[in-house]
Amino acid sequence: MKIVHISDIHVAERHFLPDLLGRVIRDINRIEPEIVVVTGDLTENGFQSEFKRAQQYIEQIECKVKVVIPGNHDARNVGYLGFEEIFGHRSIIEKYKGITIAGIDSTQPDLDDGHVGREKYGWIEKCLDTDDFKVVALHHHLIPVPKTGREKQIPMDAGDVLELLVRCGTDLVLCGHRHVPWIWNLNGMIITNAGTACTTRLKWDIPQSFNLIEIDEEEKGTIKIYRMYSKGGQELVLEKRRD
Ligand SMILES: [Fe+2]
Ligand SMILES: [Fe+2]
């Protein structure tokens, strides 16, 4: 099972690199993943024209299941209404061949700060009540990411959300927002941050990238994560057996 995780494409902002996103999409289609997860910041300002352009790009990605959730930039200028119109619910659950993915909206209108919110905890718990390989996706980072400077905008309820996800036996968490790729292993739960796939909004010399996750069901859910550099090249950054 191959899952591709991309984030922070920021289509239509002045730092957006359309040719690079075209290349990333061609690479993803060559990989032939079953599932693609896009963890938010599709736009810069949540404008309708930006969403429509982002939609055109996302439609070019070929896969069985797409999970798209909003980021803080998409929640600007009531962009969350446009998001719902184009991509559907801001928090969603998808199931495919032994994988359950809960996509959680961690945004608030016109604020950059993350917030999951207690009202979603019951729903999250229900989604994760399964023997499947459990994936949770949200835009904001649940744990600080190195080389991102001053810590900010982490979900205000990150501690409670982490406890909930660990208690529910979550295998993998996918985040974006800080534009820097990183992996934490917390109490057996892998937390993977994706970099920006195709913008010049980089932290110094950390290049654009996305994640390729391979789950080997025969090998009891052995998980491999590759950091795929948008301009070419890849790196195996994690190999772990499911606990
Ligand atoms: Fe972003
Ligand atoms: Fe963001």
C-alpha cells in the first residue's frame, strides 16, 4: 500500500512554483499510490480563484482515494466555505483496504493558530475504533519541528489531542504547516511533517519535498517513509514494524 502525503502547495501565491508542482504531480502519478493525502494550505488567501486553481492541480493526481483537508491559509476570507463547496467536509474519514484515515480540520477562520477542539474528540475516537492501520491527518504540527525558529501556532489543545491519538492506537499522524519535513516517534505513534511541495517559502536550505509512505500488510504493517525531494532524489527516513 502506497500513500503519498503532500502539503502546503500554496497555489496562486507569489512564492508558488507551478512548474515544480507539475513535476511533483507527474512523479506522484508515476509512483501510483492508492491514497494521496493533502494536508492543507492549498491557497494563500482562501480566494475562490485560488481554490479553483488548486482544484485543477489536485484533479490531475491519479489515485483511488484522496483526502484533502484545509490549512490556516484556506480559512482566510471565509475560504472554508469554498473549501466545503469544492472538496466537501473539512473533517472526513476514509477507509480503504485495511487503512482508516481521519482527516481533521485544525483551522479557525482568519487565525493562523491551530485548534482541533473538544467537540471533535468523540468523532475522532469513533473513527479510530478499528483494527485497521490508523492514520490521522491535520494541517497544524502536533509537536514542534526543528529548524523552524520560534515555536508558534501549534494546536492550542495539542496535549489533549496527542493523548487521545495515542490512546486510540493511532499508527501514523500526517501534518504540514511549518514547511519543514520531520519525523517524531511518540509512544509508538509516528508523527510525520511534510515540507512545502512547491513554493519558495523555505526555511533556509531545506528543499521542497513530499512524503511517500509504504505499508507492507504481509509484514504486519511494516512502515517505510521516504522523503521525496520535489526537484528529484529521495531518502528513506523511517522503517518501523507496527507495534
Ligand atoms: Fe503553509
Ligand atoms: Fe499553514
